[in-house]
Amino acid sequence: MMNAASPNLRLEAGSLSKLKDVNPVSLVLSGLVVAGGITLAAAIDGLTAKWIGAGVVVLGSLVPLWLKMANQWERAVVLRLGRLDRIAGPGLFLVIPVVDQVAYWIDQRIQTTEFNAQQALSKDTVPVNIDAVIFWQVHDTERAALEIQDYRRAIQQVAETSLREIVGSSMLATLLAERTKGDEILREVIGRKTGDWGISVISVEIRDIGVPAGLQDAMSRQAQAERERLARVALGQAEQEVAIKFVEAADIYARSPAALQLRAMNIIYETTKEGGATILLPTSMVDAMNPGGILGLAQAAAQPKA
């Protein structure tokens, strides 16, 4: 897929280079010089004037060949007789036609490249599809132009290879849970490989991690079972704490029967607060709980509130 697209990329790069060889300033200047030469040849009689006008026209037509212009974010790699002469730009600069050649126009802005690892096996042999994007920038124009033929394609190849290496050395759970850490590891690994080309990697971001549908269903069931287990453990801990409190309360009531009587009286009082409630108590329980105090509480509850 990438090999089929490479000729198109090279064609676009070549077209861009041709367009960069001609800039508006040189075209305007060339037009003015040619127009001046034609005007001169037409306004002055004589063979000498004609030759001068023709020379001016020829000179004007050559202006786009020796006057170049690079934008603020661009640098031009100028070769003189096949050897590196200088890195020109930004702004206007002169070249000698035929002798000098602008071999590359290097964009020094931050750029992005998308890459992916399809059906890469993780350390626990799970096939995953990972999509990521890398942010990079050319910091050394000379090395980017001379050390490697096509640094854009090389960055993509290196990024895909490094991503597969990271996936193969990591567990699937680690990839899913520690995505930020994976981004940092990828940035360091790719940065070490591209540093020799004059290219610095600013950041790498993993956009999506795709796992097979069957595995997604299994992971969902596992997560649901884990949540159910935690809920049951929490419920058991709550029951245990309640039982402990009941045992402590029983010990207190065993040591102090009066406290048990007060608790029973409080229960009866809370029950009789509701109007129309009828409480039936065994005689033995009534005898054990100070009937006089209970009747007093019942009468107090039966009285209308002020």
C-alpha cells in the first residue's frame, strides 16, 4: 500500500520543487525587465539599440533562474557543481544558473505523520490494531537533506517498526492502562533513531487501541465479574462489622441489665409515637421492664402535641 503511494509522493514533491523555483518577485521583476527591453528596442532606432533591447529581454527572462525566494519557515539546500554550497533562506537569495541548483526545499515547521500497527501481537499473544500520530520537526536542514534520501517516508517506517516493538514487549492490559507511558517510550525510541537525520520528535500520541470483538466481550465479562466480587466482599465486610457491633452491644447489656431495660423502653416509646398503634407484650416482659415507667411513657405519647 505504501509502496504504491510512494511514486505519487515523489511526483508531488517534484511538482512542488518546480513551483518553488518560480516566485512572484522574480516573475514581476522579469516582466518589468523584458518590457523595458522591448520598449527600448522599439523606441530607439538603430541596430545597436535593437541588440541592446534583445539583450535586456534575454536578461529579464533569466531573472527567475537566479532570483529565488524562501518563506520564513523554509530553507533551501543549494548545491554548486554537485557540492553543498549553503543553506539559503528565508527571504530572497541569488543563485548562478546552471552552476547552482536548489536541490531541496526543507519545511522547518512542526509536522505530523500518521502510522499504525495492524495485527501486531502483544506479549500475551493478543492481536491488536494501534493507530498513532507523531509530531516531528526538522532542526538540522543540512543533515535532513544529505544524510537520508526521503526522511518523510523514513520517519513513517521507523515509527511503525518502533510501535510494533513496543506492542510485542508489552502486555495488553499495560497498553490499555498506561497509554501515556507508552507515548513517552515511543517518543524516546523514535527520537533516538531520527536524531542522526537532523529530525527531532516532539511527541507521539496513541489515538486508538483496537482488540478483537471476541476479546472485548471476554474483557467485559471479566470486568463485570470483578465488580460483582468487590460488591460481595463489601457486603460481607459490612455484615461482619454489624455482627461485631451486635456482639459489643450484647456484652454491654449483659453487664448492665438496666441498660437493656432502657433500650426496650426506648423501642416501645418509638413505636407508640405513631397514633393508633397497639402494642401487645407478654406478661413476663412487662414484669421485667418496670411497668410503671412504661405506662408513663405510653401516656406521654398518647397526649396531643402542643
